[in-house]
Amino acid sequence: MMNVIIIVYICCFIITSTLNKVNAVKTVSIDKVSNLSLLDFYTNYALKNIPVIITDINHLYRDMTIDNILKYCGDVEVFKATTGGNGWAGIDRKISHPLKVLYSNIYNNNNNSNDEDNDYGVFDFPLAKDCFKLLHDNYLIPRYVAQDFLQRISPTIPLKYRDSWPSLFIGKNNSFGGLHIDVFGSAFWQYVIDGTKQWHVLSPVIDFPYDYTFFSKGKQDDEDQQSNIIHYYGTVKQGEFIFIPGNCPHQVKNIGNTVALAGNIVSITEMDSMEKEIEGSTAEYYVQLQNTLMKDTFDHRINLQQSDLSWLEYKTQFLQYSDEEHSKLLRNYYDILHDDDDDDDENAVIQEEIIEVIEDESIKADGGNGRTGQTLVDIAMLEKLSSLYS
């Protein structure tokens, strides 16, 4: 009996100590910025593991409206998300409905007797897998997250999560998931189409209680600020974009009903956090990353003159890093993204556009390191630039 009491005491002490570490932090507001250059984005935020809210790129999402989303994807079956469960970030998904029904239930209050107080709405629905044409016709990728290393791997090579993002979130007022970090040390971004989201982000930390919440009724302990963990706090409003570095625990609450797009990315500043997450793992998708992004021959450089990209430009970046025949690449790329489409005429048009993009990218690839309009830097150079500009 005494041994049991001692074990329980030790467990309680560990949990309490960890909570104190989370509470005893320096709390700072997340910067809201505009006219942010890529160099400043990387050196002042991504490289330093500091989240940032960008306020002036809403023009890139002008066609990603809820009306367009429902027009293209409204009949697609989507699992309803509920909070307080055992899934990712405390989210469970058990019952599916057409997307337009879930949206209507949240925004038009068409709740039925089966709805529960822990309903969230739509959580992380993968548009790239289930609603490709919406992205093809309407979606642009901001330069800040355009250089995703996952997109540098040919579609002929198995790589989980390459086609998982962007994803769609539709959140009910006051709903929130649990505190969590994202998969394989990747960074996270989100653009708010409608509503406001309240964010809490911690600087990278390995040990934190997954059942801890920033949205409890009790007051946070602000005394005895001895921890080196930083707590970043901010609200992201309609038309604003947030970036959260890899391995940063975060939690978000919907203030009013919300619609948002989100995604994860591994780029030059996430390689270290990814390596820490996947090193030595035998999980299938971690092994896939070890055999691709983690290889010494993989090009980990970025272009500091990167521009915003169309969806097809984004998804065909692998052509700049592949030696395979273009016909094979086209066939695989086209088959993967259009394997169940019935509209042959529309597919033919899309295929022609893909061919044009491939031809353009092949010209760039032929130039090798001498590509025009590019300033390529590796992580060592980026760190040197950061020290010079800080």
C-alpha cells in the first residue's frame, strides 16, 4: 500500500511540476506584421521559432470563399469533429455528413437533438485529396510557405502527408481542441476566412501535459517567471495568416463561428525539428522521410526571391529536383490527382495546363544552379544572415 502511495505521489509531483513550467513562462503578444520580406520572415521568425501573424496577404485568398468552397465541395462527405476525445488534439471523428450540412448546422443553427455540446464542426478536412478542383481553380500559395520540401519529392515515390494540405476547418463558437504539437516536427500555418481565432503557442518544449488547456476557468499563474519557455498569445482575425514553427505546442479557440484554411510544411527551418522527431523511428511515414528529405543528396536550399505560386506550380516543384522522364511524371501526377473524375473535358483542360507547367519547370531545371531570379541559400548561410541582421 505504501508503495502505491509513493508512486501516486511521484506521478502527481511530475505532472504538477510540468504544469508549473507551462504556467511559469514569459507571456508575449504574437507580432502582427505586413510587408514582410522572405529574409525577415526566415531570420526573425521561422529560424528563431517565433510565431508571427501576417496581415496583408488576404488578396491571395480572395477566391477561397465559403461560397466557392461549398460550390465545389458541398456534397463531399466529411466527418463531424467533436472535442474531448482521444484523437489528434483531443478531436474525434465518427459520423459523416455532406460538408454543406455541417456548415449549415454551425452557421444557421440548424442543430438537431443528436448534436452535442462538444461538437467542433469540421477539423482538418484535406482539400488536396478530396476537393482538388477547388484548389486548381481558386487557390494560391503565399511565398512564405511555398517552398515545402514535401513537394520536391516525385509523386511516384510514396510519401505520406504530401497531399494532405491545405485542409479546411469550420469551427463552432467557443470550441477548441487540445494542446498539441504537429506531426513530424513540421511547421503549421492557418488563414482565417471568417471569424476570429484565439491562439496560445509555446516555444519548443519536449515535455508538456497534453491534457493541459489555456482555456480553463482558473487564472494562470504569472508569478515566479523562472522558465525559459515563452508563451505567445494572439488573435487571428478574418483575412489574417498565422505561422507557427515546428515542435511548438499550440492551442486555438474559436471566437464566434469560424472558417479557416490550414496546412503543415517542412522547409529549411524545420529540418532540425523534423530530425529530432523522426530520428530512429520505424514508423512507416517516418521511414519515408528518412529515405527522402533526410538524405545528404536532398537539396535543402531555399530561394530568398521566391514568389507566390499557383496550385499547379506548387504541386509540380518536384520537376526541378527529379531526373525522371517528364512523360512518366505527368502520367503519375495526373493519375494520382484525377483517379476518380468523370468530367473528361475538364480533365483534358487541366492536363494541358499541367503540361504547360511541366514544360516551364523543365526549362528552369535545365539551368541547374544558374536559374535566373533566384537567390539560393542553405541553413548555414541563413543563420549567418540572421546574425548579421539581428
